[in-house]
Amino acid sequence: MTDQIINDLTIQAATVNGSGSQTANLVLTRAIFHMGIPVAPKNVFPSNIEGLPTWYQLRVTPQGHMARRDQVDILVAFNVATWHQDLRTVRPGGVVVHEEAFSTAEARTDITYYPVPFSKLAKTKIQSDTLRKQLANMIYVGVVAGLLGIPWEALDHAVKRQFLSKPKAVPINLDAMKVGFDYWQDNFSKKDPYRLEPMIGVVDGKVLVEGNQAAALGALMGGVTVAAWYPITPSSSLCENLIAYSDRFRTDPKTGEKRIAIVQAEDELAAVGMAIGAGWAGARAMTSTSGPGISLMAEFAGLGYYAEVPVVIFDIQRIGPSTGLPTRTSQADIGFAYTLSHGDTKHLVLLPGTVEECYEFARDAFDYADRFQTPVFVLSDLDLGMNLWMTPEFKYPDKPFDRGKVLSKDDLERLRGEWARYADIDRDGVPYRTLPGTDHPAAGYFTRGSGHDEHARYTESAEAYAANMDRLSRKFETARGALPAPVIDESSKSPIGLIAFGSTHAAVVEARQALEAARRPVDYLRVRALPLSPQVVEFVSRHERVYVVEQNRDGQIYDLIRLALPPALVDRVLSIRHYDGQPIPADAIIEPLLQSEAVPV
Amino acid sequence: MSATMNRIGLPRDAYKGAATTLCAGCGHNSITNHMIKALYELGVEPHLLAKMSGIGCSSKTPAYFVETAHGFNGVHGRMPALTTGAQLANRQLIMLGVSGDGDTASIGLGQFMHMIRRNIDCTYIIEDNGTYGLTKGQFSATADLGSVQKKGAVNTFQPIDPCAVALTLGCSFVARSFSGDGKQVVPLIKAAIAHRGTAILDIISPCVTFNDHDGSTKSYSWVKDHEESIADVSFIPFFEEVHVDYEPGTVRDVELHDGSHIVLKKLGEDHDPTDRLAAMKVLEEGRAAGHLVTGLLYLDTTMNDFASTEQIPQRPLVELGENDLRLTPDEFGQFMSEFA
């Protein structure tokens, strides 16, 4: 037996969609997390309700790497349809736990097999006919626990945690898991190097949260009161979580009254329209969608920009173009969202790179929207939004809401009613507004998406049009300096830099550690908002070469950065792109970078 | 001479808006005047009025009444979505939407239907002239089969009747009128505003420039010759006493949510406005006979509006602050720990 590999491995469960495998996957994840070991799960699922293949990758590392990895150490093969394909993903020396009935005639010889008669065990050992299919998955958790040395106490905890709201389900799930656990003890002796051992202090204070859960909580803490949405993968769970959290935290227990209105709209046009109507009336309003929905929202996005209405639009990106791969991740909406709508429209875009930022940016997006009276896009993605991420607990907000420049009845009295909706009083491009319902005869004004003067009156005047567009540009520049600044780490003192944004962050963190170990350390700037901070240009100017890493085909943020650079710096930036729909692994950064730097891999 | 004040102490002029930019003689201008009269007589607080519209000639009109009220001229066919959002944000607002036949029955048909389905509390006026005016006279989806365009083209498609669509969807208030019939339009607007729920008021409003010729079924002369009112409508606001001295059996009196009454005096056949099937029958029979049936077609005061169904508080959501909306630090800490 080779040297032991402890707490550093990737488990991949290949199962069938709709078979209840997700519960088993989560129990395994929680059990390992309970041992104090960092976990990074990735769910690769089909656009399908039942029958198509699905994979669950659970990466375990002592360092807490959160990115996906291409190579699998331990394959749990439950799906005969993908059996041969799945075998190829296992790294040499790896392990396969598989349904005994699967043929190993042409299988590889460089891996260890543990055949388990899952079907037979399910038939003979699980009493419930209705739950047999689901519980069969729990058997695999028991086998893997035996294989890796996960203590029963951790499994027991995980099952109870998983069924917190359904305690009745605990015993039958524990029983099913015990079947696999016992089967391992009775039938196998260890022939592989993989082991898990409890760790102390590494995951203390950490929780497991999906980005869409984090964003829903952030929206709630940001004071959202009107949310309109249309179901679309991978965004639906954001508003579904918002509904669940609102039922719990925004409902008067006595009267049943809700301090929020959540509408499932007839389409994304209506969803963003409702949100803009609510934002206009003074509510903190939002919608959440993904690429195809963003396409439909284009016209309203322009109205929001031009009529200057606050609204928050979440885009949980998936692969396009068109319907694309609805259940695969991507960062390819950034260029489109940034200038969504015709005629010189541009938007503020927040780019959360962690689930903690999904929470914080969702919360603060309502402040930015109110402060700058404009749509604010929050661009998350499927990987960030729908996978569980290990994170420190989120912080309670330390600031009240920033409602921006709103004139109250008292303000209007003080001004003797003299004000103009689109006048640039403070020379920052941000005008003052009043809300419908303000009890003052000067409060009312006429909002329109057509040409308007400072008093919001219809005009086709060339001067008034240009002056207003220039003010909107000034407002954009004011916002540029106020949005979340890039996070910069130049501790490596390297002439080489990396720029990334969003969920690519996890792979960059890991890649930098590997590059440092390979004596090619790199500095790092993470973009967190558009328009780009001037710090991006400064970062490029301080480095000889800067690699821009992103998950789209065309290098969309690479292009935006090059547009921002003075001509002399443009050639310094290079592009690394990953766009197969799977979350980017660190290798997809390390290999092209080392190749480009002419160091043999 | 002092102007006559309404019940909240405002003169009629307080309900005026900017000068119209529509064509002289446009039916929409008459409707604007009916709106001013209705809002003035009802004593609507201008600051609580929200004038909503889409795109088109009709959608420009909110600028032409109650200048001191907030208004929102949005995008084409999407007035219902904006209205829905604004209504939920602040239930105290009186939502008054003005749309056209293109804005409602073509590009906006989906939103029109879904707003009705939800029963959003608003008045939805369709200034219906069967033609696209701003783009110079194309047929709209409410143009009747066989009606003739100004340049002679004949419409070969079935019309979409917004009232029939609304009835099919179970709309809680459906009425049709004619811009030239102020005696009918004004009480219908008042009743629509008093009604809690989506009130659809389809007002045939001739386009003098593109659709007022022979062969059009939306012209002044055609409507005058073919209008068939199902009942005389009068409206008694909640702040006036009801005293009806008609002969028994000749009137129907329906009480609205705010205590106002709509009183319908029978003309010809008796129509029960709470009978949806009867309303559909009246519409279909009128269509078969080549008549334009006007009046209050259907009214259901028992249906909950959307905000009530969703248990949205009467206090405007826009007024809620951190203490109403954020989890407490204890709740937050407890909730976070549940993710461990």
C-alpha cells in the first residue's frame, strides 16, 4: 500500500436525477464537515426532472480549497448509463465504489474496485417499498463512510441535521446508512490510500450556505419590500428562499400580515416592470432571473436608467447563448448586463465573489439603487448561487438604510416647493426625487422614458437632451468611486498579476498557492463592481503582465479592462478563459499561465 | 367670483393638467375632461393619485389632468406591471391607468390579462380607437372584422374585445362607454375608482385623424348610430346621502367597497350586472346585431383584491424602516447558526 492520503481527496457520486441522491450527498457532506474538515461540494445536474445522469462532486482539502477539480479520487458509480464515462474521470490510483452488477470486464487496472450489491441490499434490507429508491442512496454513504473512516457519530449528526424539520425520517435513513456501513466492515479490507481524520479548529465558526440563500438573506436585511420574479434555473431558489425567510421573519404572527410583497409574475418583463413600479413608488424592490430573463428585461432596464428609478436585478448566470445549458455555470452575461437596453444605457453592476459577498452585495445593492436612483445588477452565477460554500458566518449590518436623496413634505415646505426632479443641485449628477403620496402640491412630477427637461416635462430640445445625458454620465462617475473597490493582494511582489471576478475567485486562490509553490507567485486583483475602479488601471501599470481570468468564451471583462487602459498598457493584459459550463478548476489557470510564461508544466 | 370647491376644498382647476398635444377633436381629450370632472367631484386627493400609462396617444393623456399628481408614462404595453408594483409598494395610492387599444390588446395583452387575473386594485381605462395614431393609422387588434382603413385597406382579422377578455378572466369590474357620452363615462369612472379591484373601462374614443371615416366602426357617426346603452348609470359617492325615488323594479343599486353606490336605471331589457354569463350574452348579442353595447357590464364586489389576498398591510410598505424589515441581531445570530 502506498502512502496514506489524508483529508485531501475528491469524491464524485454519479447517480440518476430524481432518485433522491441529493439527500444522501448532503448527508455525506455534513458528516465530513462535522469532522472539522473543509468541504467544497459541486452539484452537476441536468435540466430534467427524472432519469438523466447527475453528478455530485465533494472536494475535501485541509486548506479549504473551494474550487472544482477535474480529477476524481473516489468514484461512487450508481448510474449504469454513465459507467464507462465515469471510470475515465478517476485518477490513477483512485477508488471506485460501484454497483456490483456493472461489468468490469474492460475496466481499468490502475484503480481499486469495491463492488457493492446496492440493488440487492436495497431489496433485502430496506423494508419501505415507497422509500426504497431514495434510501438506496443512503447505503452508498454508509459504504463510503466505512471506506474513509468517517465515525458513526458524524453520520448520526449529519442525518439529524439534514432532517431537522422531518425528525421522523431520521431512523429509517440511519438504518439504510447502517446497511452500507456494515457491508463495508463485513466484506472489504482497505486496499487504497484514502482516509479522513478529524481536524481541530479549521472550520470553527464556518457554515455551509448557498449563494442564493445568502442573497435572499441579504435582500431581506437590505429591506426589500417588493420582489417580483419568474421561475428560471438557476435563479429560482433565490426568491424561493426569500419567500421562506419572509414567512418566518416578515409575517405578523397575530394578523398574518406580511411586511413584504412577493409576486410570481407572468414573465420576466412583468417581473422587472413590477419591481420598477415599486421602486418608483419608493419601495426597495427587486427581481431575480438568469440570462434569458435578462434578455427580456432589456427595455425596462433602459427605462429604469433613463427615468432614474431604483431597482435591484439579480442575474444568476447560466450558460448561453439562448437557452444554452440551463443547469451549467457561466460568467457570460457581464458585457450584456452592463449596457442592457438600447441607446447609451449603462448600469451599475456588483460582482460578488463569495457567498459572504452574495449576502453583503445583495443587502447593499438596495442602498446603491436608492442612492444613485438607477437599476443595480448583482451578477452571481449557478456555481455560486446553487452550490453550498463554506463561509464565515455573515455579519449583522452596522449601518442604517441609505434611502438617497428623497425630498419629504417638510423638505418641500422648506424649499417653498421650488425643486426640479432632474436638476443637478449637488454637482454629483444625482438628482432629488419625491415619492408618490407625499402630501405637498409641489411633490408630483411626471416620470417618463421619453425626453425630459429638469422639471421632468416632455421635451425634444437638443440642449436639454444632451445636458441630461451628460448629467447621467456624471452620476455614473460618482457611482464609480462609491461601489465596492477591488480587493488587491500584491504581497507576492511579482511582476505578474491576475485579475478575476465572481466565482472564479475560488480557483484563483488555489492557483496562486500552487504557483507560489512552483516559484511563480502572482499578485491578484479581484474586480467587484462595474464601472471599473481606477485601481484596475493602476494595478496593470504596476505589473509587466496581467492575466485576466473569466468564465466566458470572449473575454468580456478582459475587453472592458483593455478599453479602460491607456494605449501603452493595453498589451500587458492577457486573457485566460474557461467556458465549458463546469466551474473553473485551478488547473485551468495554472496551466495556461505557466505555458504563457514559458515554464514547462 | 369664487370658484366652487369640492369636498376637500379644491377648485376644479386643481384637477387640470398641461395643455393637450393631441389632435383637435380627439376622443381622448373628451375622456381627459371626463376624468377631471370625475376626480374633482369625487374629491380625490391629488397627492394620493398615481397616473399610470404605457405608450401611444392615449398614454400621453395623464399629463393633461391633475398636474400636481405623480404620473408614470412607462413602456409600451407594460402599464399593468408598473401599476402592480406601485400599488403593492403603497396601498394608499389611488392607481389610475390609462392605456389604448394597441397598448392593451396588442403588445400589452399578456399583462392586461394577468393584472385582471390578480385583481390588482386599480382603474384601467382603455381609450379605444381601433387604430395606431402616433404611427399613422395602422389597424390595432380591436379593429372590427371588415372595418376599413383611411386609405381603403380592409381589416381581415377578428377583433379582440377587451371587455369580453376581461369577463372571461373573471374581472371584478367591466364596463364599456363612448368618449362622447359624458353622462355615462363620468359615473363609470367614479365607480371604477371606488371599486376595490381591477376595474376595466373600455371607452370607444374616435381618432379624428386616422379612423373617423365611413367604413370605420370606431368613428363618431358609427358609434352615435349604433350605441346601445344597457342602463342609465348614476353614481352616489359615500359622502352623499342615497335617495333614490325611482319606481320599484326599474333600478338596480350596488354598494361599492367604500360605501358609494352605483345606481342603474333599466333601459329596455333588464341586465343584472352581477351576472357574468348575462354580461357575456349581452356583449355577444350586441356584436351579432351590429350594436355597440355600453354601460356597466359586470361587477363583483365580493372578490378580494391582490394586496388583500397577499395580506399586505394598509400601512405603505415604503414607510417601513430597519426595525420593521431587518431580523433582530438575535434572530440573525440564531438563523446563521442553523447553517452550521
